[in-house]
Amino acid sequence: MASHVNLALLSWWQRQRLTTRLVFSSVSLVLALLLLLFALVQGLISQQADRQWAHELHAAERVWRSLLAQESSRLLDSAALLASNHELRRALGRKDLDQMETALALEGERIGAQITAVLDTDLQLQATKPLDAVFLLWLKHTAYPQMARAQNNRTPADAARASPWIDDPDALSQLLRAVAEHGTRDRSRSVLALLGDAPYQFVVAPVLDQENNRIQGWVLMGFALAQSLADQMHTNLDVHVLLFADAAHNPNPPTLVFSTLATPASGLMLEADAAYATYVGKRYAQRKLRLPALGGELHTVLLRSVADAELPFVQLQLWLGGLSLLGLALFAWASARSVRRITAPLATLQQAALALEQGRFDAPLPPSAGFDEVSQLSRGFDAMRQSLAEQQGEIRRLAYRDRLTGLPNRQRFVEAVELALGQQRAGQPPLSVLSLNLDRFKHVNEVMGYAFGDELLRAVAQRLSEAVGKGHLLARLGGDEFGLLLTGSSADQALTQARLILAQLAAGMVLGGQRVDVRASAGLAEGPRDGSDAEALINHAEMAMRQAKRRTAGVLCFVPEHDRSQVADLSLLGAMRDGMVRGELRLYLQPKLPLHGKRALSAEALLRWQHPTEGLIAPARFIPFAEQTGFITELTTWVIEAAAQACAQWKHLGFACPIAVNVSTRDLLDPAFAERVAACLRRHGVDSSQISLEITESALMEDPARALATLQQLAALGLELAIDDYGTGYSSLTYLKQLPVQTLKIDQSFIAQMASDSRDAAIVQSSLELAHQLGLLVVAEGVEDAATLQRLQAWGCDWAQGYHIAKPMPWEQLAPWWAKQPQGT
């Protein structure tokens, strides 16, 4: 119910105007001050009485503690006297139980102790003389319920000598240990304990040997706290004393032990923590003391009667109340007038804040020429409005702009494509998305540094902006990838424009005095045919771009096979790794024969994959993908290892055939590649003359400096090096003469068309002449007929390779095949 009332008040308060709130708050504050004044007057009247009561109760507390201390001192003196008893010490030394019990009984009766006991130095009970039935009952049935079990382990003689109420001689030993642990640290100890709900005071004193002054045992005495102490307090100080026992682990309220009040007043304990208590219609000032005791706590409540006091200032308080109400009314009227002067300008600021909340930053505030705080707030708010307008514009610009190039970013591009798709569905002209990615940009960053790479991206962005022209959206999608939204263009028109853009990029540019050749690959997707939403359309354009980069095709349009091929490629890579582990790769060799001179044989290593379900897989299916993913380095290592192993086995058979292994771009740019090759040759005991390496022109041109360093390391090992697929790259013989190569392989695309195309024949013949002038041997690959072989022989070609000579075969079949060849071959 109270929560509903509070919520209703809060709701009412929130609905009030600021003027009402301020006036109400001010009047409430003044009213609170007046009430406080009345409370202070009342407090001053009773303050002196409170001090007097507190002083008397504090003095009573000191007296009560002093009485307990005196009683403890009396018991300690008695215990010390008993401990010095000559008969007791002699009985303890002789273990005379009867004599010890006699001494204990006499001393206990003399001082009124309820329990006396003697223990040895190991705190084991020797003799005891309890004189209190309450203590016996507690000891037998409450403190040590396990005593009954101990009786079964005692001899009849021991049982006859023991007191009839004792069932466990360790009980008092345990109590003594508790007294020793909770008492003082000197030679005599005293501690309070609760036995059930009855408070006792225990003391323990050492029994000393007269000869060597060493402790030979202990005396324990217990005394029940009596009401006589409380009666003495009440008689001397006119203070009532109530003693409560609060036993440990007892869920019941504390038990009243004794009280000096006329009738039981245990209910007073419930409010003992308060400053006052009421008993039989009478108010008391009270003070509570807590005394620790074994088995719980003792609470002493001291009560002092509070006399009724008349208040002679009632009329004065009435006059003060009337004047206060009059002043409160005048204050409320003045506050309302002052508050309205403040809230009027604030209402204007509220309207401006609502405009800002709605995103309208063009609503200026009325001019404020004052110098008060509200006027300054108004001017500051208007300055904030203008600053927010500027920041909002900057945020929107940064959210949709690439900081490096200044082009729209991917987020802006996605939104533009989505908007264009929506318009296209409404009957607007077709649209296409072009994804363009720079070739070998990572290499530029690694070689020239990231600062140069950033400069190149800015230059490419400028070149693309000029090539694209107005009406189309060019954006940087991330890294070295750019996106182009072509609206109003069909797929054929977009493809033509993409080729023109790539051609303009290929023209190269000069950055920092250095000429840079820029090439790119692009993918094209048409909407909504290739994607009904922006993400799908852009993703398909990027797929087509990756296919174009893989095939070095420049630009390709998206086809559904691209999507499926990517999934297939991922599966192929995993299967290929597993196949290598399972031994599914096969080494094939294609023979090469010399066209002049003595009978000789060499071969080119070719890789085949014997798939368990698809059969023999040609390298054209997995080599390009392996080159893109970097797995080609593992394949190259496997082929070199297999070729060296084959040469090692032939050596034992007396057969020799140098094997040429193709090396990828990644291998050539690896600084550790030469050392891996040398380790393989040493491992199989193969001479370097039995292994040669073939390098493509494109691998050389990727990073000429690093490639030359690797080639020099391989040449230093004694390996023969050859340039493979000559004529398909960008190199020239002028550049190749700087390389440590001995052989040049003319690409089969020229050899195959040599008989039917005079231009290919001219290229082959001129390449032969120039290579020989540079001291290089020439190998023609792709010889398919005798006419081609005869013309190559007539032009002075050194070696030939092709199906006319022999098809690729498993390496195990090469030696038998060579043995069957005529001696004149």
C-alpha cells in the first residue's frame, strides 16, 4: 500500500511545472527548518536530564564491574589458598583421591563454592567435589552426554571410588582447558561460564611443588552468581539490575536470571538496545552491558527511573508557531515571483532542446544580452547547438567516407547499391557492381613500405575517379579493393567500361620519382540477376574478381559456378592435404631427348594425384589453387623429395637420369628454399647434377631482387637452372642474361603452332639464335609430330620434349622404357 502511495506522489510531482516545484521545495525547506527549531527547543529542555541519567548509569556500570571483579578476586584468593594446602599437595603427589576430596569439600564449604576440583599437569581430572545440584544436572545431562558410554570402560574399583554423578573423568578436564584458553595469561585465571541458563564464575590456580617450585597440578573452583550482588547495587545506587543469560546455539530468547524489579520483567530485554524502556507505565533510562562467557553471553541491564518534567514553555511555543506560519506565507509569495523570472527563459531553452532531440540544429535561440546565469546558459546552449551541428555533419561525413582516399567507404557503397536495387525494381535502368582488386599490392607494401602503399592507394583512387567519370559511385571497400556502382549500364556495357578502367590503370604511374606498374583484377555482377540485395550482389562481384585474379583474366562476369567452385576449392584443399598424408600423390616423368650428339636422357617431374574415388587427377585442376593458397610450397617439397629418392634408387641399379622440377613463385621468394633443397640432396645421397630446377618468367618478375638471390644460392649448390615457359611472361633475354641459368625452355604454345603459323616459327627460330648467342641451351616442349621435331633439329635446338617422344609415365617405368629404346635414339 505504501509503495502505491509513493508512486502516486512521485507521478504527481513529475507532472508539476518547474515553478510549482521550486516554490513547493522552498516552502517545504522553510517549514522543515521551523520544525527543526521546535525540535531543538524540546531537545534543550531534556538535554540536561539526559546527561545526568547517562552519568549515573555510567557510574552504576563501573560499580557493577567492580563488584564482579571483587568477587573474582575473592575466589582467586580462595583457590590460591587451597592450592597451597600442604595436605592437598601431598595427596596430589601420592594420587590419594580420598584425601584430595576431603580437602576440596572443606574449602568449598568454607567459601561457598559450588564446584571444586583437582587436575594434574596434563589437565586430567584427579578429584572433584561438586556441591550444587544445578551444576550436577547440567554436567550430567547437558554438557557431556557421552559420559554414559565412558562408564562401560571403567573397572569396578574405579567406579566405586568415583563420585556417583561422574561418568566421564575428562569432563572437568575439558572445562578446565576452556577456562585456561579464555582466561588471563598470568598464573591465576578467572572466567564466566553458562551452565545451561545458570551463570557461574570459575577460577583456576596452580598447585606448586615446594621443593622445586614447579607446577604439579591445578585447582578449579566454581561459584554461582547470586542476586545478592544486584540487591547491593539497588540499595546503594537506586539502580535496578536485570541479568539475562543468552546461551550459545539456543534459538530461544535470553533467559532472565535475576532482577531487582518487583515483578519479572524479561520483556525489557527485547528493547534493551534502546535508550529508554517502559515498565508498568513508567519510563526508564537504561544501559546494557555484555559480558562474554563460555557457552554464551551474559547481558546486564541497568535501569534508572525518569521523573516527569513539566514543560513551562507551552505558551511561548504557541506564539512562535503563529509567527512562523505568517513568515512562511510571505516567503511563499516572494518565492513564486522570483521563480517565474527564472523559469520563463528556461521554457525557451526547453523548446530549443526538443528541436535538437528531433535532429533540427537550425533553430536559433532568441538573443540574450543579460549577464546573469540564465542568460549565460542561453548563450552557451546556442553555442552548443552550433557545435553539435558541425560535429553531426563531420560524423556523417566520416561514417561514409574513407579517410585515406576520400572516397565513399563500404557502408556508403552498400547503402547506395541497396537504394539502386530498390529503384531498379521500380522500373529504373539496369545496374552493375564492379569489384576491383590490385595485383601484388601486398608485395608493394612489403618491399616499399606501408607509407608508399598508402600513397599508391591514393593515386589509384585518383586514377579510378578520372576513369569512372560522373554519374557512377566509386568507393574503397577495404585494403586494396575498390567498388564501382554502374547505373544505367547493361552487363555488356559495364564489362566494356571495366576493361577500359583496367587499361588506364595498366598505364602505370610515377610516385616519389619511381615508376610503378599497376595491374588489377575485376569482377562484375549485374543486379538483380546476380543478387537481390546489396550484400549478395557485392559478394558475387568479389567472387568473380577472385576468379579473374586466379585465371589472370583481367575481368570476369559472375556465373553461379564461381560460387560452387569456391566451395569445391575449399574441399579440394582439405582432401589434398589428407591425400598427401595417405600417400596418394604420384611422381610422373616425361622424357627429354637431345637432338644432337651422343645418346642421353633427362626428364621433367610431373605431379599426379591418385584420388581414391575420382581416380587420377591432373595437375591443372589443383596446381593453380595450390599456388593461391600457398600449399604449392608443400607440393614442391614433396616433388623434390620424390625425385631425389628416385635418383637414389636408380643409382643402385646403375641407371642415371637428371630430373627437372618446376619451382613456384612462393618457393623462389622463400629465403630458406635453397637450404631445404641442399638438405634433401644430402639426405638421399644424390649429386646436385641429378636435379635441375625450372623457374617461370612470372616468378622471376614478382620480386627480381629476391629471386636473383635465391637463384644464386641454388647455382652455388651446383644445380642446373632453367627458364620455363619462355615467351609467355614479361621478361627479355637482356634481363635473363643477368641470371645464373643454363637452359631456356620455349613454351609449348609456340612449338605447337610452329608448323601452321609462320609468326610462331619466327619466334622460335629467333629465340634459338639469341639463346645460343647468350650461351644457353634450348629445350622445346610440346613436340607433337615428326615434322616439328625435324625443323627444330635443323634450327639447332638442343633438347626436345613432347608426346611425339613419350607421354608422362610413372617414374618406375622410365628405366624399362629407356632400355627398350633403339641405341641410335
